[in-house]
Amino acid sequence: MISALFYLQFNSVKNRTVMRFKRLKQPKYLIGLVFGAIYFYFYFFRFLLMPRGRMGGASSMANAIPTDPIFYESIGALILFGIVLLAWVVPHQRAALAFTEAEVAFLFPAPVSRKSLIHFKLMRSQLAILFTVLFLTLLSNRFGGAGRGLIRAAGWWVILLTLNLHFLASSFALTRLMDRGLSNWKRRVAVLLLVALAVGGVVAWAVRSTPELTSGDLANVRSLSDYFDQVMVSGPLPYLLYPFRLVVKPYLAADWISFLNAIWPALLLMLAHYIWVIRADVAFEEASVEASKKLAEKVAAMRAGNRGALTKFKKKRAPFNLQPRGWPLIALLWKNLINAGGAFTARTWISIAVALIVMALALRGTMARSNWTMLVGMFTAMVGAWALLIGPQIVRQDFRQDLPNMDLLKGFPLRGWQVALGQILAPTIILTGVHWLLLVIAVACACAMPAGIMRIPPLLALAIGAGLAMVLPGLNLISLLIPNGAVLLFPAWFQTGKDAPTGIEATGQRIVFALGQFLAYGLSLIPAVAAFFGVFLLTQFFAGDAVAVIAASFATALVLLAEAGLGVMLLGSLFERFDLSKETAN
Amino acid sequence: MIEVAGLTKLYGDFVAVNELSFSVRPGEVVGLVGPNGAGKTTTLRCLAGIIPPTRGAIRVCGHDLAVDPIAAKKQLAFFTDEPRLFDYLTVWQHLNFVARIYGVENYESIGRTLLEELEIADKADNLPGELSRGMKQKLAIACGLLHSPKVIYFDEPLTGLDPLGIRRMKDSILKRARNGAAIIISSHLLHLLEEVCSHILILKNGRKVIDGTIAEIAQKFSQQSDASLEEVFFRATDEPPKVESGPIGK
């Protein structure tokens, strides 16, 4: 029977890998893979190949940390203990092994013993564990692995496999307790009481055996660190955490000899867990069937492009009353604002704006002499700039979200530009609202700054604020046109479901699109920038800086809105020509 | 009400629909049938203006779908086999949204009546995720009928409905036809089509095999005048003959 299950697992992995390689014939996957591979190499893999001592900052950081092995073992053991404690306290349902619906349909009615099913599950989880090991090894090597890549990898494998076995065993044990009538709350109280006893013992020892901490010690990081060090390496704590330390030791081995010394107790502990799992005779089938059904529903929803099924949607209040009369495209704005959440109502935004203005005016008198105004103002400006670039990637209540519902949108009696404008209005309004709020804070801080090198005259600060407020709606509109245009031009690259790219290809595709978007955004701003500087230089000579900024910003806003208008017409035309069935037919 | 002339849809070299011409008058219910891959869904999507045809002309209520798609789409409704809904809008918000899109001023009274007829009035504040598949279908129907369309397309309308829902759907189709709507139903359930359709259009490999009343096509493809639609369909599409039914083992 095990050979049949191994055959299933082996061929599933083999065929999936072959399919992913065949898929590389399509440019979208190949380009995604190339870019993703380059990114992963430069950010992770090259650190694996560098010898010790050549990793600059990361290596010097590693050298600065204390090197007492028992200290680190205790830290690692404490973390493991916390994770294991959660496995005994949190769960409230019967043990359920994660099988796919196909596995349930084939294996559960088949003459396969419960033990064989568990072996199959353990065998299947090895692949996920190996990938996680690879990822964690690359991560830990990236930040100071000091060249012990293979030892780290083996150490992670021991930790993850032992945890995996323990979670399984503990879920079986909890199910047995449930079957014997022990309620979840009684079990949690019992476990937490045991932990409290252990913690109490450690505290009692620390109070009796270690010098008392003075208030001076509490303010001194070195003293605190020494105290913590003493508690971690002596007294009862290392003994209480002994099994957890066994699991962590191989990871922390300094060389192969230490690793070989540390691995055999960890393997014995793993074996003990394995025997515990295999000997548990717990009925997990019913809960597993239920879990597989929920998993299948999620997978089906993903394949249909219905990401909403992965998150629980809550009823949200409408941002305003939608009347049946009026511009139909407002219905699209209304719909997308509902999707964005209850925070985006006019009442909420006005209340926040009023509160911020009052706060800024009140603080002006008190903060005028502190450096906080400069820090807050600069921080706000940086967040605003970041929101301008990254905001369109986060606020996606437009065509990107409605790609699965394109048929529905195309059936509406609306022109292409009406649908396009209606779809991107919601994210534009949201982003502009956020920017205006940040602008209010930044301008208030700028006006309140004490005299100094970086102080902007209040009149100029207000003029810059007003100018940015005029320009931001057009900027946001243009920045949203680009990803929405990309969705309509290259829908296959945005496809969800079984054809969606995963792993390295997905990362690579995102990098390609991000680069493309920044380039398109930059190019689109050239006319606006030219208009700004042209009008500014002309006006400044006659009317001064503040008036010149306002006049130039007004001109820039007009250019941006004109560009945005053209962009909306183009997007509308793309929408009208959009044919998703052509992509699936190809 | 629906006039189709030379409708052709190509995907590269693949011909999904080939020179399809037919018409549907007010009050007629046309059953669109054919084997899998015959081009039924592609035809309906072209007629609804969701995908553009490669060639050909489609007129809905006198409006050319290519020249004046807005006026044409205002008169029609398309019900797909899988209800397409917005996960974050409640039942009532869906109706509110559709009312604005189509300009249905008295949508509140019409909407309430529709929800009561479809027996989902108590679900008005629920999200689609909280509805069963049949209820989602009913919500999609309510949204489609809110603007009182004169032309209705159904793609497998009975999928997911319970027996009472099936009965109600059939009654609704007949009622709308009696009120003057032109209806096209695509379905594999030939006995359903026999009950509700006045005309049948058979497609195969993207081409029209025949269209006409059930009696007309029965006469053409069968020796018997009372031949079932199933028998006529198999003959028309050259499918294997029916296996004789009888007790197993004899």
C-alpha cells in the first residue's frame, strides 16, 4: 500500500514540475522566471556561495552578538516552547489531516489503513518542509549565516519536521481528551497551570539565587542582558527546556563535528514523536473530509478568480445614497467605494480633516520651538511620496479586482470610457483623500517649524500645499490608468486560478510590471513638469515665489487632467475591444 | 426583436461560429441546442455584446449592436450558467447598483416584488457569500429583470435550482414570452426546451444545422410527427442512435 501512495506522490510532483517547465514556452512565464531568478540570486542565493568573512555588514553584525551557545539554545528553545504551547492551548476542533478532495475520494473508501494514511500525509509534508528549509536557509544566510549553509539547512529540517510531528501528535492527543469528555477550557486551564508552575519555579529560583536588580540596572542594557543571560544558562530553565534545546542544537552547531554530536539526540526525539503519531488511534476521517471540502471550495474560488472567497466579506455601509437617476458611472464609483470599506465615507474624511486641522493649529503654539515639527513634517512628506508610487498597487478597487466580472461589466449599457472612468474613480478618490490629509499635516508642520536653515516661509508653505492639492488628483488618476491599462492589454499576466503564475515566475512578473509602470509614469509626467517650470519661471519674475507656485500648479493640474482625460478615453477603447475569451481560446 | 445576419466569430484559425443567421420575434422562445463546443455560449455572448463578432450584424429591438450598443444593451438581459455577482454588495445593494446603471427610477417597488417572487426577500441584507447557489442564481435573475428587458438570453438557466425553482423558472420564462419578450435559451436539457420553446435552433461545429418550430424540424428529421426533440437532435447532429432501454441483464 505504501508503494501505491509513494507512486501517487512521486508522479504528482514529477508531472507538476514537467508542466511548469512546459509552461515556460509562453513568454509571460519565461520572462517572469528570468526576472524572478535574477532577483532571487542577487537577494538570497549569492550569500550562500560567499565564503565566511566576506559578507561585510552581515558578518560583522554576527560577530558583535554574544556567542555563548547555551544562551542561544535557550532562546531558540523558548521560542519552540512558545509555539508548542500554542499547539496545546489554541486548537478547539478534532484532529483533521489536510487531504485534497481527490485524495479523500480515492483513499478514504479504499482498503488503506489509518496508519498508511498518516504515512502518506507525512510523506507529502516532506516537500513543503524542504521548500521551507530552503527559504529559511537562504534568509538566515542573507542576514549573517557566516557560511554554514548546509548545517543551517539540516538544522531547520530537524526543527520543522519535529514541529510537524508534534503538531500532529498533539492534535491526536487533544482529540482523545475530547473523546474522553475533557472540555477545551478545562484542558487549557490545566496546560496553563502547568506552565505557570514551571514559570513560578524559575522566578522563585531567580529571586533566591541571582542578585536583585536595582533601578540603575534596569536602565542599563548591559546589566539587563547579563541578568537575562544568567537566568537562561543556569538554574532550572535550561533543564525545563532540555527537550527543546535538543531540537535547536543541530541548527546552532559551529562545525560538522558539533553537528554530528548534536544530531543523534534530535533524531531520537524525532523518532519518539513518530512512534507517538503512528500509535495514536484517533478517528480523524470525518474532520478531514470537512477540511478537504473547505479547501476545495477555496481552490475553486481561486481558480474562478474569486479572491473574495478567501476572505470573509463583511457588510459595509454605502458611502452615500445612490439614486436611480443620474450618471450611471457613479454606480461603479459607489460599488468600488463599498468594496474599499466603511472608512471611506464623506463624513469620516471630513471629520478626520477637521480634527487634524484643529490639532495642528492647537499644537502650533506649543511645538513651534521643538524639532518634532520638522521630523513629523518630513516623515509625512516621505509617506506621501511613497503613497504616490506604491498607493496604486495597494488600492485596487478597479479593473484589477473586477477582471473575473468583465462579462458583467461588458453587458452594461455604458460606453467604454464611462466604465473606465467609473472603475478608476474610487481608487483615485481614496488615494487623493489620503494625500490631502498628509498634505494638511505636512503644511501645518512646515508653518509651525522654528526658524532655521530648513524653514520654509509660511506663505510659501501654504502655496506649495495648495499647489500640490491641485495637482494630486490628476497625478493619482494617471498613476491608476497605467496598471488598469496593463490588465486590459495583458490579462493573461493577471490571470488567477490554475494558470496563474506562482513562485519565482510570480515574483519576476511583479518586478517586470513594477519597472514598466514606473517607466510609463515617469514618461507621462514630462509634459506636466515642463508646464510647471515654464509657468513658474514666467510668473516668478513678476509676482514672487508663492504666486508663481500656485499659477504653475494650476497649469500643471490642467495638463495632468488633459492627459488623464486622454488616458481614460484610451482605457475605454481598450475595454471595448477587450475579449477575455480570446485569451482562454489561445 | 433579435435579428442576426452572418454572425461569424474566429479565434485565430479556429471558427467558433460560422455565418449564423436567424431571427427571434416578440413572444418567441428559441431553444439553442448543440453538442459541446458547438458555439452556443459564444453565440450568446456575441448577441449580448460581451464579445465582438468577427463578422456579421446583430440587431436588438431595431438597434445595431455594433453601431449603438448602449441602446441595444438597455433592452436586453443575459443570464449566464454561473451567476456573476459582486462579493461585497448585499442583495439589495446589487439591485440599487443595477437600477442606477439602467436608470430604473421605481426600482424599490419593482425590486421588492422581484425578491418576493423569487423568495429571497428575507436575504436582502445578505452578501453573496452567505447565499446558496440557487439563491445566487435568483439574485442574478432579479438583477437581470429589474429593467424589464424585452430581449432575454439564458445560458443553462436551471443549473443549481431545486424542483420548485425549476418550475418557477419555466413559468417565469413563459410569462415573459407572453408579455412580448423575445427569449433565447441555451440548454442541454431537451425536455425543458420541449416544454417552453416555440422554436429550436440547432448548432454544430459553429454552423446552423436547422432552425424552426419544433414541429417543422421534427418533420424534417424524423419519420414520425410526434418524435421527441431528443430523437430529432440526434438525427440532426448525426450523433449515435439511442441505446434501447430495458431491464439490465436481459
